[in-house]
Amino acid sequence: MSTLSPFDEVIPRLGTHCAKWDLMEKVYGVPAKDGIAMWVADMDFRPPACVQDALENMVDHGIYGYYGDETAYTDAICWWMKNRHGWDIKANWIFTTHGLVNGTAMCLDAFTKEGDGVVLMTPVYHAFARTIAAADRKVVECQLALNDGKYVMDFDTWDAQMQGHETMLILCSPHNPGGRVWSHDELQGVADFCKRHDLILVSDEIHHDLVFGGVKHTPMAQFKDITDRLVMMTATTKTFNIAGTHSGNVIIEDDTLRQRFAKRMMGMGISPNSFGLVMATAAYSPEGAAWVDDLVAYLAENHRIFDAAINAIPGLKSMPLEATYLAWVDFAGTGMSREEFTQRVQKQARIAPNHGPTFGAGGETFLRFNLATPRSVVIEATQRLTKAFADLQ
């Protein structure tokens, strides 16, 4: 009997308009014919059968008109948040945006004005800073501290940085790229920080389903003392590898904040596409939940294999991962310049990773590697990296 997992299947993605694979050579100079794409944060896995079946039923029907009656969709979201995260929400709190980068942009538009400062705990997901800058707001980088090789929050230092023009903080929870699942005390610290400085708190929790090793994710919404300044963001897209649907949820409990956001949604003419709603409804189900449990176990083993190999190379250190499928590797110990270690990875190992500086202050000596790919690909990547840095061993 075969012991292969469905996640072990290598599914060719070149030539399918796949950003991660089809743009690898153009962006990183890593050859398409034998390169390994480990940058864009999507998975090289098919979604669960329940999602595929729902989409096939839609295609078989053959009519793609306006979507009506979102009851099943919002019920599925409420069910998932209650059963997977212990979080009770109501259907009328939910707004569907075109992904969470769009959700971030909508929050900036609804709750800040040009010239306002928006706080980021860096290094952090690069699209935040890009979106803030494009909206003519000011990025305020509050750098995370490193403690025993993992990121911790440094509120005393951050308090001293605040100048009074800051109006929003965007939290990445769990953290991308560091893989931290913030503790209850840390999240309470975030809540208190936002109250001290009168900040709207936008909590991007897109990776909340991908948590390992018995660590528990706490939704920011559990802190009821900040409901009047809290915007939650979640999505099916990372969990089920359906990012191409560009669907995300902005969930707002407070009536005043919700009315402000609803007005901007109406003013921008934003409404969801039916494909995203159908796929999300199918995903947030018992069958989808069982698939996620299998996925998390598979990703955890991929990370164990990757870490063992990377940490055996002198000068390299992969940050302990509590969540996400994104390994954050520090090359500082090699003594190499950023250009040299990056070239070794891209030219010698023929791997395309994300460059650390794009994540903001603190990312200068790092590269980010996507491990949501068949195990054979992860093993091949570790062998290539070991060979590329063989002179250090």
C-alpha cells in the first residue's frame, strides 16, 4: 500500500500564468527549466476535493450571473471561526474584499488620511508598506527585537518612537515572515499600545489556520477592550490555496467603524465575485477542516526537514516556525554581503526566494523560503543549498 500523501504530487505550474513559477526567471534570473520557485506565498498543492467539486458544479451549470443570497457563505464563515478559533461573529460584521491587500487598502482609505503615520512591526509582509506608501500615508517602522532567535515586541522602544501623527497599526498575526504566533500577553500589549496612542488596529490573521506544534493562535477580537478600534482580516485563500479568487474578509464588530467601512465600500463600488464565494463556502466545512489538519501535519514535516538541513550549514539559521509555511533564514553568520549570499542561492542553488529587505527594517540579512511544496522539492532545495555553501562546512 502506498504511503504517499496527496501533497507529494508534483504538479507542473509553468505555463499556467502562475506568478510564482512563470515570473521566476524574469524577477530573479533563476532559470525556469530547472529552478525552484520558493518566493510568492501560494502553495503547490490542489485545494480539497470539496472546493474542486463546488467549482466544477458551477462550471457544469454554465451560467455566471450575479451572486445572490450570501446566507450559506456567511454561515460557513461564522461556523469556521467558531469551531476552529473559538470566535463568535455575526454575518452582518462581514465585508468581502478583493483579497486582504485590497482589504488593507480599504482600511487605509476608510480610517486614515493622507500624511497619517501607519505603524508596522518590521520585518513584516511587504505589501503593507507598499500599499501605505501608494496611499500617501507614512510608514512608521517599529522593529521587532530578536530574543534567542525569535521575534519579540519592544513596546518601550516603540512608545518613544511615536510622534503623534500615527493613526493606525497593522498587525500581522501570526507573523509573516518570522512565523511567530503571538502570545496572549503580547497581544494584550498590542491592544494597550493602540489605546495609549489612539490607533485603529487592523489585525491581518490570514495565516491563522496554519499553526504548528500545539501552539494556539488567539484572535485579536478576543480582547473586548479594543472592539471600538479593531478591524479583523481573515481569508480562505492562504489556508486552501485559492489566492487567485482574490477574496478576503474584513470583519468589524463595532457599529461606528462598520458604518465607515461600509460607506467606503459602497463609494468604491466593491462587491465580491461569485467564484470566490462558492469556493470559500465549500472550503469552510468539515471536509475542508480535515484537509487542513492533514496539510498542517505535512507542512510541519517539511519545515523539520528544511530546518535540519539549513541549521547544519555553518552561518545559516532558520527561525523556529510556529505558523505559516514560510521559512525565514538568517545568513548573517556567514559573514557574507547580502549580494554574495543571495547570488549563491539564486545562481548556484537555482532557487528563487524573497529578499529580506523588502520586509522592512530588520530583514537585511534574511531570505524567505516557501515550503508549501511537495517534500521532494523541499529535499532537493536543501541539497542545492548545502552544495552552494559547501565551502563553509
